[in-house]
Amino acid sequence: VEASIPEPQREAWLKNQASGFKGKDQFEKEVVRHVETTLARSMFNCDETAAYAATSLAFRDRLVIEWNRTQQRQTFADSKRVYYLSLEFLMGRALDNAMLNIGEKEVAKSGLSELGFRVEDIIQQEHDAALGNGGLGRLAACFLDSLASLNFPAWGYGLRYRYGIFKQEIIDGYQVEVPDYWLDFNPWEFPRHDVTVDIQFYGNVNKTTDDSGKVTAHWEGGETVRAVAYDVPIPGYATPSTNNLRLWSSQAASGEFDFQKFNSGDYESSVGDQQRAETISAVLYPNDNLDRGKELRLKQQYFWVAASLYDIVRRFKKSKRPWREFPDQVAIQLNDTHPTLAIVELQRILIDLEGLDWDDAWNIVQQTFSYTNHTVLPEALEKWSVGLVQHLLPRHLQIIYDINLFFLQMVERNFPKDREMLSRVSIIEESQPKMVRMAYLAIVGSHKVNGVAELHSDLIRTTIFKDFVTIFGPDKFVNVTNGITPRRWLHQANPGLSSLIASKAGDPEHYLKDLTLLNKIELSVNDPAFRKAWAEVKLANKQRLADYIKSTTGIVVSPKALFDVQVKRIHEYKRQQMNIFGVIFRYLKLKSMSPEERKKVLPRVSIFGGKAAPGYWMAKQIIHLINSVGSVVNNDPDIGDALKVIFLEDYNVSKAEIIIPASDISEHISTAGTEASGTSNMKFVLNGGLIIGTCDGANIEITREIGEENIFLFGNLAEDVDDLRHKNTYGDHKIDPSLDKVFNVIQSGTFGNAQDFQGMVSAVREHGDFYLVSDDFHSYLETQELVDKSYADQELWITKCITSVARMGFFSSDRCINEYAEEIWNVEPLQPDTNNGVGKGE
Ligand code: C3B
């Protein structure tokens, strides 16, 4: 049955179109209506949770109306769409973002105040949507904001995890993981119980031959799990465009099989089937930059990819275009190798279900997909054992072997003299057991491959993917330097600075959409009133963080001290251990001073935050050392305000919004060549903080943009890392004397049982110091001294900060998304003012 309303009845629909609130009075009316009818409460029992719920629902109504219009507009225009496939979307909170993006925060503020609430308190009620680990997931969230703000027809596809990244508690200095059940009340999603896809696993493959001799493969039997769509509206900033993030949830496919079991009294096992099905989307794997090869993870990947492709293909088929036009209508971006099975799945759909020839199908596949690499760390590059793929996805393994066969034949034709190349580039690694190399499959199945910062893109071209550059030519490998959304990371997180900037750079609606307009503030760098206001904003942000530190840790820190921040996932390559060793060195130096000398030093607050993967023993040891140093230093009466060490529990997006605007200096100190880009480095500078960093990732481009006089760079270069590692392992490995001193104090038990930190010490002293902590330590300490000296000259410091912010326009994710659109996707925005005939019937 056709679901559309016939023409004669449409008038009644148009007359009664939903509109959502306009202005403060209607906003209040909607909030009260939701409290009284949707929530069944009243003014006599409306707490902040209820006010949050009703406010969100009022805003959701607004969003959903624009979202429907946007989808209709896109369908009608039949323009090419982008599909961003990501296993992680680290969205954070939605309410504040919705208020600001649709430009109604002031309305909400005064309306809520009349109803008896403060908008800030209501915003705090929301649980973060934390469906990601770190940089990769937050990048996907920034991209969604830019795609909507720039009016691109774009969808995100992901998994609706019941449990996002765990909540971190610190108990006696140790990390404890607590499950993050976030779906109690989530007004931002729409369950689509009518949009479902049944996904097959296991089973076997049979081949049939028709009269013409054509062989067709049939994947049969096995187990079926149902994917149900949950849609999350993504509002663009200062545009009505509202895109869709579709998250799949798994549930049992109610087949006859279940009923049989149920009727025959096998109730328990039918419930068991249901629980097994639900397990697929139950939990986000909490590893950042680490692949553990678990079967359930592969199931998650195929489940999500197959449901998404089914949806994309279904939408394409409605247009009744020939298959060869698929890449003109569809661009699919693979966020890391996690969705690489989509390449195989599309090839399967085209040859097994749609009857295309292999070559025609493969051309379509290659033109449709592109792949972003986010890391060169070997432990993060995905490989799946051939046996596991064979068991779970027997038809896909056959197709992977065929893809590989044709690829290797091509390589052999073009490079007949290089026999070794074949085994180096084979998608199947001939190891024990054999493994499927997902990055190679992603490269072979895509038309473009990109890295996420210039150094990183150079490194992938010259190291891990070198042979593929030889095979496919250099044009296939491009760089798209990461970016961040200035809406969340300036306007929302730092309203004080945003409005100060607006006083020079023009309306937020303009400069937040063309961030290069920030350069206008450089004209005011010497304006005393502007500088004073700038300093006041920073101080207020530091006070806000100091209050937060007091309320969560009980520790009092002075907002006048230098705030030194390192917040990110805990990882040896990110080198929080080097930071805490540096803090210990500072502590020892303070201890050796006379009280008079000590009074003269610039006080510093060292702030850490970040989660360790639950199975990452060394990362947990680092957290423990930071907390142990904190409890000694913070309680040492000799030290007082001169040094405080703070570990902030459960670092996440909403905490980042408080921490980042308050930093004076932040640390981005990875071993050169290991951090693909980093994105928090961009956030800190955009918020008027300076950075201390290595020549790694996007730090290099930040330096190019803001000038080397405005950044504190130190340490060895990427090109020297291999030699240093070799020397550390085979040559004479002399530990830096200052670091040796620090180690001796740790081993003397100053910070608790020395045994607890033995791993961190011996990694440097005895096990080759893979991350070059000792090699960079001297340079690090010197540069920290330079930071102290520079901060003492507040006038020069403020000049550096203003100049840097003025030059950060390049790092907007809008610039980055425009590059993807032009160089990789070949898609155009769809302006919302073009009516495209919507409303006139079909
Ligand atoms: C991260 C990288 O570690 C960061 O350098 C980079 O800025 C972001 O991706 C975004 O590109 N990354 C991650 O968070 N998880 C991975 N598995 C791999 C890379």
C-alpha cells in the first residue's frame, strides 16, 4: 500500500503543518506542555531533570521539522550524498549545541528563567553521548557539524551502543571502570521500528550455474540478526539544514525458529537468542589506537556495514537509475579500516544479488569508496584471521580472495621483475594463522586514501603504504589536515571569548562560518582595552575550572597560577609519563630551594585527565603515578601553591568544554611520528592557550600558521626516531641525568611502593626506551623553563595568545570538509533557500 496521502487530502496536512515554538512565549508554552503532557508532571514536581527533558523536547520539535524538510529537499533534488561510516561518534551533549546552532539560546535562557530555572543548570543535566574513544570519534562528530552547517547532503552511519565509553572513577589513585548506561532518557533519538534490515552471519556458500553458463553464488543458512534504525538529528549552524545520523541497534530477528522454540516450551533458549542478538550493539570497544581482533568486534563491523549499505542501496534504487550511476549519487567515506567490509559487501550485492559482471561491479565499488587512515602504529592496524572471516562471513572471504587475486595479477603484470612485492602487498598475509590486512583491502577498494595531517600523510606514503604509491601512482594518496568545529569548541565552550572576538571579527554567524575572519582580531593586538578584556576572559575561565577542581577533588588552586594541561587518552606514545617525570623534577627543584627562593617562583598547576583502556597495564600505571605524585605534592607544606598536581576523573567531551578554555599551556608531546594529527592541540590554541609540543602531527601545521615564536617546540624529529631506537637497543643507552634523578626518587619510595612504578622506569632504563622519553627529556625540561620565563612577561604572553588565535582559521572543520567534498567526494552543497518544488506534491 502506498504510504503517501493522496492529493485531495493533502491540503488538510499543509494547513496543519507542525511548526515548533517561535519566540519566548511559545517556547515557555511548549516546555510547560511537555512537562504536563509528555512527562505527566506539573509545577509542583518539576525538578531540573524534568525541565531538561521538556526543554530538550521543545528543541527536538524544532529540529525535527527542519530535518524533515531537509530530507525532502535532498530527495527531491536527487543530488549526490555523502555517507560517513564511523564506528565512533563522540557527540557529547546535544541541548546547548542545538540552542546555539538554531540561534535560540537567548530565548531559552529568558524563558527558562521565567519558569524558574537557570539555563546553565538545565544544560548540565544532560548525559554525554559518548559513543567513541577519543580523537577519531570526536573528529566524526565535528565533521557532522560541518556537513550540516555547510548544507551538504550527508548521513552519518554508526552503531547505537547501549554502553558508550566507560565512566572512569579514581579510587585510591587507581582507575576503576564503571559501565556507562546512557539511554535511560534520550530525547535526541528517534527509533524507526519500520526501518529494519535482517543481517546474516555464518552459514555456507553454494554455487549454481544457469543455462548460459553463468555461475552465481548463494550465501545460505546461518544466523540472522535484525538491525533497527535510530535517527539522531544534526542541526547545522545558522542554516535550517538538519542532517541525519543513523545508528543501528541489534535485536533478535523474530523468525519462525523462535516461535517454534517458544511453543515447544523452550522459553529460555528463545530468550537466550534474543540476548545474543542484542549483544552485538551492546558495548563500544574501549580501545584507542589498539586492535584486539575479537570475534564480537568483527560481528559489530559487519552488522553495521551491511545494514548501512542495504539502506544506501535501497535509497539509490528508488531513483531507478542504472547501476553505473551509483558513484554519481553516492560517496562513502571509511573512517579508518573499521568499515572496510563495506567494500566487500557492495561487491557482493552487485555480483551475487544484482547480477553485474565482476569488472563492472568492481569499478563502481572503487569509485564509491574512499578511506581515511588515522594511525601508523602497527598495533592499531586491523587484521582479521582468515579462519574467523571464513567462519562468520564465508561468501565475503571468497570475494576477498578474488579481489586479492585480480589485484596481484595486475601487480605482477606491471612489476614483473619485483617478485617480492607480491607478498609484501598481498591482502592476505601468509602468516600462521593467515590474516586479512584490512588497510590494504581498503586501499585497493578505494579511489582515494588520505592521511590526517601533512607529516602523517607523508609518512603513510613513504612507509606503511609505500608499495601502493608505486602501484597506484601518487595521486591516489592525498592529505586532508584535520579540523575542529568552532561552533562547539569556541562559541559553545567559551562564550566569553567568542563574544569578545565577535566585537572585532563581526557577527558570530559570519566568523564562525568563515573562521579565517579571525585574522581581524590581530589588528587589535595592541589595543589596551581589548587586551584587558582578553585577560579577564581567560581569568574567568580559569576561575570556572578552579571551582570545578575544588568541587570534584577538594583541592584549592589559584587561578593566578600557570595552568598546564594534558588531557587525552592515556597512551605511552602520547607520553603522559614524560610529563609526570617533569613534574617530579620540578618538585625536587622546589624542595631544594630556600623558602625565600620558593616564594619567587611562578606557581603552576599541572592538570591531567584521560582514560586508559581497561587492559592497558602500563597506561594504568601512569594514572597511578600521577595520582600518587599529586597526593605527595599537594600535601607537602613546603610547596604550598607553588605546585599542584590534579588528575581530573572521567575526561569526556563536556569536561573538555570546561578545561580547554582555561588552559595557559597544554601539552602535545607525542614521540615524533606517532600522533597522526591530534585535534585538541587546535582546540587549545583556538581558545587562547599556547602549546608545548613535539614536531609531530598537526603541531607542525599549527606552527606554520601561527608562527614559531608562538609555540614551544622541542624534541627529536621523526626522521631521527629509527636511529635513536636502534641506538637505545643496540648501542650504549645513557639515561638523561635529570631523568635518572627522578627515577631514583621514585625508586626510593617517595611516591609510594616503588614496585608499583617499576614498569614505567624499566621501559626506559632497560627495555630500549621505545618512546624516546630519555632522548627528549632534557629538551623538554629546558622548554618548560622557557614557558615559565615567557609567562612571567604577561604582556608578551597575551600578544602571543591573541596573535595565535587570529591565525587559527585554517583549522576549522569546515575547511577540512570542503577539501573532502572537492578532492574526494565530488559533492556540492544543497542550499536550503532553493525550494526545489517541495510542497508542490511529487
Ligand atoms: C586518532 C589519532 O590518534 C589522532 O592523532 C587523530 O587526530 C585522530 O585519530 C583523528 O584523525 N586515532 C584514534 O583516535 N583512534 C584510532 N584507532 C586511530 C587514530
